[in-house]
Amino acid sequence: MRKAGIVLIWAAFSVGLIAMVMIPINLQTQLILGLLAVTVMGVIKILKAEGNWRLVALAFGTAIVMRYVYWRTFNTLPPANQPENFIPAILLYLAEMYSVMMLALSLFVVSRPLPPRPSPTPPEGKFPRVDVFVPTYNEDPALLANTLAAAKGMDYPADRLEVWLLDDGGTAQKRNSDKLLEAQAATMRHRELQTLCADLDVHYLTRDRNEHAKAGNLNNGMKHSKSELIAVFDADHAPARDFLKETVGYFSEDPKLFLVQTPHFFLNPDPVERNLQTFEKMPSENEMFYGIIQRGLDKWNAAFFCGSAAVLRREALESANGFSGISITEDCETAVELHSRGWSSVYVDKPLIAGLQPATFASFIGQRSRWAQGMMQIMRFRFPLFKRGLSIPQRLCYMSSTLFWLFPFARATFLVAPLFYLFFDLQIFMASGGEFLGYTLSYLLVNLMMQNYLYGSFRWPWISELYEYVQTVHLLPAVVSVIVNPRKPTFKVTAKDESVLVNRLSEISRPFFVIFAVLLVALIVTVYRFQTDPFKADVTLVVGGWNLLNLILAGCALGVVSERAEHSPTRRVRVTRRCEFGLGGRWFPATIEDVSVNGARVQVYGDLGEMPTSARAEIRFKPYSSATEEILPVEVRNRETEGNLTAIGCRYLPEIARHHSLVADLIFANSTQWSQFQQARRRNPGLIRGTAWFIGLSIFQTYRGLSYLFRTLGSDKASVVARKEKTA
Amino acid sequence: MKMASVASAFFLVLAQANAMAQPAPFDMSTERPAGESSPAPGQEPAIGAAQPSAGTGLVAGAPQFHRRYVIPAEMLTLSGENDQRTWSVYLTAEQAKAGARLNLGYQNSIFVAPEASRLTVHINNTLVVDEPISSPEGIKEFSYDIPYALLQPGANLISVQAVQRHRTDCSIESTYELWSNIDPAITYLAFEGGTAGVWSGIDDIKTLGSNAHGRTEFRLVAPALDQRRATQPLLMLAQGLALLTNTPNQSIVIDGSDVSPSEKGQVTVLVGTAAELAPLLPELPPTAHNNPVVAFASQSGSDLPVLIVSAPDWQGVETAIGRITSASHDGTTDQREKYATSPWRFPDAPFLFSDSHIRFSELGIRTQEFAGRRLRTDFNIGIPSDFYADSYGQATILLDAAYSDAVEPGSHIDVYVNGNIATTVPLTSSGGGIMRHFPVRTTLRHFKPGLNTVAIEAILKTEEDEVCAPGATADKTPRFALFDTSEFHMPAFARIARRPNLAALSGTSAPYGRRDSQPIPVFIGRGDPDTLTAAATLLARMAVAGGRPIDVELAASPAALSNRNGIFLGPLADIPPTALTQLGIDSTSLTGWGQKSSSAVDEARTDAALDEWRSKVSGGIWHTPLTAISGWLKRNFDISMSSLQFSPSADRKFVPPDNATFLIAQSANPSNDGTWTLVSAPTVKELRDGMLAMSTETNWNQITGEIVTYEGSEKTVTSRPVTNFSFVETLPPSLANYRLIAANWFSTNILSYALVVGAIALLLAFATGKLLSMLGRRS
């Protein structure tokens, strides 16, 4: 009864607000309202008021957005008898309404994200059996070795844990391929991985035919195993020791639970971060998703499977005939299906795996194309809004997740729209300069403030727009193609083992320079029109400002596609671990300062004497997984002596499988390090400082992009991408 | 006392025009509204009995030509490069039949180039006059024969157009130096034969039109005016006459017995029982002793006839007056479709009550091609008295227009509402352009109840004008075309009446002229001719504004006005103090008005002047960009501290300023269920003069706000805006209308809107908080 009362009261206030918003007040009144809303939101933000005050700020923002929508709908569209204005105007209008709808959906999703909670531990002695699946297609054995070793090293009763390498690169189909070279490679891989698995004491499993890609591979794994729970890790996603401890407990709490998902934490920057050099100081792109959106989804029991770093219940998967494989994003699709069958999911907001991101911009785009196309396929084949069995919040949540990938249309429209006015003098947005100030500017401000309010410490201002823009150029055709031909796209594994050896332009950078040039011309036209057409100066100023914003984004994107050479191919993780450094039979006390997948940096105390580079040495330390000290052979790469302390950079020389476990123990064992690293980046610079920073960044990146372009034009050197050989 | 001389000064001939031509008795039955009791049997040819004396024929000395003045304004000025006025002139059957000439006198500005400028007059769409405009030095007079059978009985359209070009200058500014004035005193239709001036029925009163001064003036001579019995009928008669002529500048003077030759252009109306009128008019129609009579006589030495309204007793006089009032209005209670403006502006202005589209062709704007640099054309629309959209609303003009490639960017089309700029549309494309139903949004801020004028002005800049070679102004290559398929779109607007609101009174005589209205009590201080003149003129003007006669009753005491709409009229001393208190007039002004100097007004003037000077003085270097920005803000938003107030400051008692000689004030009645209007002045003389001055079109339109004063010596009108008002519902309750009313109210009280939205947002946020902790997973 009380519940109905609250719903009624809420509905009454909502209707009241909508009714107020629909009153056709004049511009002055709108301006005062806008000022009030911005002030209230600003004050709440400055006071860092949380709880209900967060909702107050959002409610003020919503009122302004609704006023904008009302005004935009009834006052700004050109008449239909001017098709040259009307058609582009409607497209722009739809793009804006799409953005507003996405804002509304995301407001719903993140209305109250669940705060992190302590994970329940499974009752002592009642640990469920767990199968760990590591599906692989073409990844490097060394990479797999780390992952498998880390999986094997998880803190869990050994008799309850089975690790499976599911190899799709060594299937019978591949080994017997008509292409000789391919067949040879597959056979080699098959053999090599079998040995590795035997060394690490994990199961190797392959199949006859590569059917249904990753979903088929996982389903094949399910056929050959029988544990109650299934943990899935991508080939490059190495779990921390506490992964299962943090996740498995939920399954005994809720018998209808099908999924515990954990965030994907990356050790290396994505191409955008690397090229803009923001990895160390700015939160990664996916942190907005894992840091807040999944938590928001969790509130509505709609956290979904992200393909890796998750634990699933076999019973649930079997009830739906395993992993679904209609789309190329089998993960989300499987989650929709199981949610619709009444199963529930949990999200654990703690990085428990560390993975790799694609290094080149082209691979990054390839990965995003797969996500976008897969989500479109889910829209097409399992339209979540009308999917039976889903609760209403779940439907909205899934709509939010899938519709998000239509952003290339909206972004492209916003990019082109100002040009209609600047180049062709089309009136596609009928408003005076004053109205732009009163409605559009207050809407934009409030929109930015709401975004900052919702995601502030996870996403800095304008970064969303930048990511959307850099993806749009190549994603738009991909999304169009999947809409036209929804069954066509096939699963392509994202390459994550590339690295860029010299500074170069991405092979898909050309459109970005063309767009930049066009926008630059538009800027010149703006200045010209501002001077020659004083009667429209205010409108020209607004549209020109909009174009300038696009130009800033496009300029920054030039930096994104100008790829920097990598000096350190993998990310170093700071650890502080006591160890002993052995050189020529002598042992020195030492500390491991930081580690990466390939090597470590060690501070050694004492006089090491003469030592040739590439000398063989050893590190002795106690891994988390065992009580005794063990030895890891390394090769010295460089040294730096300062008094009694010598800093030594060294590279691992793993010889036996146990060495991989030691490396994994060094890098992956302690997930708290990752949390600390993430926390260090999570600060909100605020709207003003964030914007100023972004403009500065953009100016520099524009310069960098153009200088890369001129250098490339000058030397015309073929771009160099190298698949880096990794020494095992 | 004067009567004897009066009678001898008159040569009265009862006009029975048709009686001269045919023997049929003069019958007025057609003027009698259906349902009115017919005269007693046996008196059937009631007025016909007047015939013998009526057949006396022309009096010696009567003019050979009868003049019908046609200009409905004190001066008809055609200005700019292209100006036109069309109006209708009512002619009797006799006038239409008679051979006629058009006499026209005008003078033009020295800058008008005669070779490129023409004055044309069309009568009933037939060209009658086409002359080069070439009289800068003095008034030039022409006379033209009007083609046979062109004039018709009833309404005839006269259209005067001036196309004027500057002699030497091609600038936009120069077009403001172009004008031609048409003199109402020498512009008239001249009809041959004396019968043309003879009226034969009540409808012929409509032919009166304007006089040589562009005004319509009646003088009601009522010997019994000091009897209270006579007041109400006189006020009704005033309204009936005003409505019949339906011109904008009317005055109705009431006089007791002075029948001395009236001022030029005044029509004398004799009102009273036969016995009362007999001393004034020996030749009174004999039937008047038996029956109600409305008859006409001509007056020697004047083109204007004399109207006689008489009966054996006052009840009969009222019946006779009833014939006139019922002829002036068809008695319908339907919603008013048109604001009848034809006698001075053709066509009648359509009344817009809600969402409506009107084509320019219906508004009297014709498709026109234009070769000059400033084209101005306008139209009228009527707005109901409960219009309440001045703060938020926007009308749209869907413009069909085209401009040639000669027109350069920087040209623009402006829309003016009642003389205030409302919108500017820049013409930006340099290769010419065609606008098809191009929406031009026009703020409703300057609209008001009653008649509104919307003007569209195209400012066209071309390279030729920059160069301005000799003769360039005479170039006839069209640059701009305006098509009559353009539309004026009035959206649905908020409708609720406000109390007080003098603009509603001047616009449509609301709330007194409402269709369903009971008789309106009028409290008149005393029955002297001056006070009655003011009352009659006020009511006549209100009747024209409202388009219907207002049924009035004379209130014996202020008590009769409580709980009702009512009007107080009289010198301040005669007004009951309770009424003054209610109307917010300081009662000390009872003794003080007219003697002490008023500092309040001076202060206000000083402030206004200071503000004006501030805007004129430009500061240093920093000042210019700042003023540009603040000017832009002001133009676009016009937010001042006063607009941020929550409630208007407490009502100050109004002390009539010393220089004011006349005031109109309005407020709610004490029980707040009716509207009281006060019309007052320090003395009866000032009351009369003030009311007559205010009845002219220009002054009447300035009656807005809650108090209006007229300063006799300066001839200025000052109005005090409404501070506190209450709403009066005029339509059945509907959500759609309430929404629009809220829009206007919030747009006037802009802080309130932000606060209400803020409060709801706050409540919604907390409700959402409760809801969220109830729904979904809890942490």
C-alpha cells in the first residue's frame, strides 16, 4: 500500500513537472530557469552533496532538457514545404532526440548505482567445483602461458578447480586445411599448446570444426566438462589470485544466479590513451562502463556478461542450450536470454583480471566494430524492449546498452549539421541567437553538468565525444552494413599482440584529415560570414561555435590516429616485494619495484661488481601461492648504480611451466595493486578545468597530427606494423 | 430666452426627398425593427402626415452642389514610396443617382519627383484620378467627373494611392521625406442637384461620414436635458448615431436649447417631446404630436441636414430613439466576426479569437511588385478584450515574397505591430530569393484588445542605390514582390479578462459592451450639458469600439452600482468618496486637484529623461563593446529588475498630477465581481473638453492601464500601467486555455516560473529517492 502511495506521489510530481515544462513561456522566463538550474546544479556539485541531492541536481537538469525538447519540437523545425531545409532539419532533430533518449535511459540506468559490497565467502568446505575456460584462437603461447598459469594459481581448493584451454586455432578443420602453410601452423600450434598445457597441468581441448566461433568453442568446452560453475577468461585476461574467492560465494546465496561479472582491467593503454598519453592520469574509457554503468545495471538486475572475467552457472547455461551464438557478441546475447528466463546476475566492482588492449588504432576500430555490429544484431534478433520474460527495468537497461551503438548516426549528424548553414545557408534550425542562448546553451551546459555529475571521476569532459567521434568515422559504415545485412558479420578476434615500432599515421587515418580540412574551411567561412552578414551575426556565431567544437574534436582525433612508437610495449605495474637477486652464485638482498609481462625492475643492495648486459641472473622470492621461495631466471638488460643501490632492468627467461606461474604470481597475484592504480586516475577535474585541459590537448594533438602528416607525405615511408615476437 | 432668435435663424425644411419625386407617403416602416409595436390603427401613415409640409421643396439659398466630404481623418498623409488607403463611403440612392464630381486637394513634399510620382484614386476599383504628384508649394485642387453609374447606393470604395520617388536621393532615409497630404476640407464628392443632400431614412445617417475636419460631430439639442428622465434616452441616441456613422473621430455634444447656427460640420439633432421642440421648430412634423417621429430637415447655409427625434411624450421619444439604435445594430448576440472599420479602413478587420489563418488577400493586401527601396504595407486585425498573450505569444506571418538578384545582403523585412518593431527578417542570399510561406515569427507583445495594425516593411538595398546615378529613383525594374497568398497565422492564445484593464475598454468597450450584458448603471454627477456631453461622447466612442450599443441605465445613487459593472462620470466633486477610495484615487485630491503642484510626475519625468540621456551618452573605449552586448541582451531578453519582482509593489493612492485636466480610472468594484470605471475632471468644462479630446482616434487608442490622464495644456495622454489585477473568466474552463494563461502569467512573473519548476523538481527528486530505495536491488 505504501509502495503504491509512493508511486502515485512520484507520478503526480512527474506529471506536474511535465505540465510545467509544456507551458509555452517566453524567452526571458526560460533564461531565468536556465540560470537557476545551472546555479543549483553547480552549488550541489561544489558542495559535493550526495544521496538525494544528486537526484535533485539531476531533476533540475531533466527539467531543462525537457524544456529544450519541448521548444525544439514545436518551435525550431522549418516548414515541411521547404524540403531542402526540412529533410536535414528532421535528421538533426532525430539525432538530438536520440541523444536525449540515451540520456534518459542512462539516467534510469545509473539513477542509483549499487555501491561496492563485501563479497560473500562460500561456506567452508562447500566450495563448488569450477571449470575455468580460456578460449583461444590465434594468441601467442607465451601470452596463454601467463593466463593459464595465473588461472591455475588462483586461491581455490585445487581439487575443485579445472582449467581448460579451448583452442580454436588448432582444430581438425584448421590442421587439415587445404592451405598448406595454414595447416602447418595449426599443427604446430596444436602440438605446442598441448605441451604447454601438460606442463601447467591444465586441460587442452580443441574440436573438429570452427562452428559458431567463440560461443561454439565455449559450448564445446561445456560438453567435455561437468563442474557446477564456469569461469571464462579471454586468452589475455589473467586472473588475480582472489578471483574465485570474490565471485563464487554469490552462487550459494542465490540459486537463480547465472552470472557474476567483474570488470576488465587493462595493463596497457588503448591506442587513444597511448597516442594522447593520458593512460597514467586519466581514467580509461571502459572505466565508465565498469565503474558505474554496470553498477547501475546491477541495481536493476541487468548486469550483463562481457565475454570474460566472469563466472557462470552451468545449469543456467544448459537451460538455454549453452552460450548463444546468433550475434557476434555472444556474451551480451547470452545474458539477455538468461535474464529473460528469470535468471539473475551480479556485478562485482573490483578488478580481478588484468588484460591487454589492442595496440593499433585499426585493431581498436575492429574491436569496436564487432561490438557495435553484435549489439545491432541483438537489437534485430532479440529486441530487448519486447522480449518476454525481462522485467521492465531490464528491458530499459538492455535498450540503453544496445541503442548506444547507434551513436555514429547522431555523431555524424552533429558533425555535418553546421555545414548546411555555413556552406549552403540552409535554415535547418529555426532559432534566433537569443533563443540559442536561452535554450540550446542552457541545454548543453546542463547536459555537460549532468554527464559530469553522473560520470565525473570516470569520464572527463569531452572524452566521450572524442571517443565517439574517432569511432564514428569507421563505425558508421559498419553499423549501416549490419542494419542492411544483419546476418553477414562474422566473429573476428581482436589482435592484441601488435605493437607500433615507429611513429606513424594509422593506416585508416585519411578520413580524419579530410574531415579536419573541411571543418577548417567551415571555420574560415564562419569568420567571413560573420563580417559580411551582420544581420545574422548572432546565428553565425552560434553555428560557427558549434563547428569550432567539432573542429576541436577533429583536431584532437588527428593525434589519436598519429600512432606513437612504443618504448615499453607492456605496462609496468608497481609492486613492492622483497626478493633476492642472484648473480654468479651470489645472492643480494633486493626489492622488486615494478613488473610487466616481459620483465621486472629490481633494486639491489650491495656491490654487484662487473656485470655484462644480457648476463643471466636469477630472482628468488616467495610467491603468494606457496610457502617456499622459488627462483625465476632473468636476463639483465640495463643497470643504474647509485651508492649502494643498483636499479636493474631485467627480462624473464621462463624455461619451465613453473616459471610462468612465478611471472603470473608477480604480475597478477595482487589485484589490490590494480584497484590502487585505477583509484589514482579517478579524479574529477570538473567541467571548466576539464574543458580547458581538453582544448589544450586538442591544440597539441592537432599540431602533432599535422606534423605526422607532413612527415609521412615527405618521406612516404610505408607504415610499419609489426607483430612483435615475444620471447617465451 | 434665446429661443426666438434661434427659431428665426433656422430655415428648416422637412426633407422628404422621395416625396418630391413620387407621391407615395414617407414611410419609415422599414426602419422599424420587427416586433416593435406598430402605431395604433388609424394612425397608420403616421409620419406620412408630415408630408404636406415636407413637400415644401428647396429653400432658396441652398447650395446647388451638395458636398459629401470623404476623408476620414484630420489629414490624410500618404508617405514613403508607396502608400495607399482604402475606405468606404456610404451614399444614399439619391447621391448615387446624381451626377457627381470628385474634388481633391493635396500638397506634397518638395522632395517628391513629379516625373516619377503619381497620385491615383480609384472609386469602386475604377481609376478616376491619375496625376503626377507636383504640388510642393501649396495645395493643388482638382476636380474630376465621376463616370456615370460608377457610384452605387450604399457602400462605395475609395482608394487613394501615392507612388512617390525622391528627386535626388536613393537612400532608405530619403524615403521618409516623401509625403503627400490630402486635405479633408477640399476633398469631397460634389453631387448635382439639391436632393442629393436630403436624407430619406434612418439608414441615410450612414452617409454622414466625416466632415471637412475629418471628424463626425453631432449636437443633440434637448430642451429637457435637465430632466433626469431624458438622460438615458439621450445616451442611447448618442450611441445609435455613432454606430450608424461608425467613424473613428466622433464627438457628441449635448445642448439644452442653443440652436444657434452650429459650428461647421456639426449635425444638429433635435430631441424632445413635440411640446418641447415646438418653440425651437415651428415646422415640427405635426405627427410628432401623436406618434414617435424620426424626420429630417435641411438647414439653410449648410450641407448637413437636421435630424428630428420627437414624440408626444418621453416614452415615445425613447421609441423613436430605439428605431435609430436598432438600425445601428442588428441586435445579434453572435460573436463579433469583424471589427467594422470600412468607413476609414477597408476591409473590416477580422476578429481573431483563436487559432486562425488569414490570407493577405482577405486582409486587403494585394500582390504587389515594387521597384523602390522601402515598401510598407499594413493590415488590421481585431483582438478580443480577454486577450492575455502579450508576454509569451508569437504570431506567425507565412510570407510569400520574392526579391531579385539586385537586392543585396543587408536588406531586411521588418514587421511592426501598432508601430512597434516586432521582427526583422534579414534577406541574406545575394542571388535573389523566393520565400514560400516563409515563417516570420512576430511577438504578440504589442497586441492589445480591439483594433491592431500590423505593418510589413521591406528595406531593400541595392548597388544602384549606392551609386545613385541621376534618375535612378525612377527605375521601374521590380526588386521585390509581395504575394497576397501570404498568411497571417494567429495561434491559439490565452484568453482571460483582467480587471482593471482600460485597454479592453478602449479596444472593445469590455466589459460594458459584452453581448450578454445587463443594462450598465451609469452614475452621472449632474445633468448639465457639459457632463452629459462627456457621457454621450464616451458612450458613443465605446459603442463604436464595441460594435454595438451599450444598454445603460441611469444610477440614482452609488448603491445601484455595487455588485455590478458600472461607470461613474462627473467632476471629481460629484463622485461619491466611496467610489474614489475603491478606484484608488486619493480623496485629498477632491480639494487639491488643479491647485497644488505634483512632484510625483516631475520625478517620474526626471527619471525617464535621465534614462534616456544615459542611453544617448556613449562612454569611453570600453563602453562600446559592453553596450553592444548589453544592448543585444536587452533586445533579446529585456530582463530588468522590475521583471524579477514577485508581486507588484503595494498600490499607491493615485494623486492626479496638477497638469492633468481629465482622468479615466478603472478598478474592481468593492465586491470584486464587477468593473468600475471613473471618468472625471476638476470641473465640468474640463470634463467635457477632456472627453472630446480623448475621443479622437489617436488619443482613444492610448487609453490603457488602470489610470489615464489627459493634460489639457500639453495635449498629452499619460497612462499608469496596471499594478494589481484580478482575472475574470470569459470562457468555459478548459485545460488548454489554462495552460496558455499560465504561460502568460509565468512569462510576466518570470522568477515564479523558475521557482515553481524548481520546487517541483525538488519534490520529484525526493520522491524519486524514495521510489529508488523501494525498487530494484537495495544496497
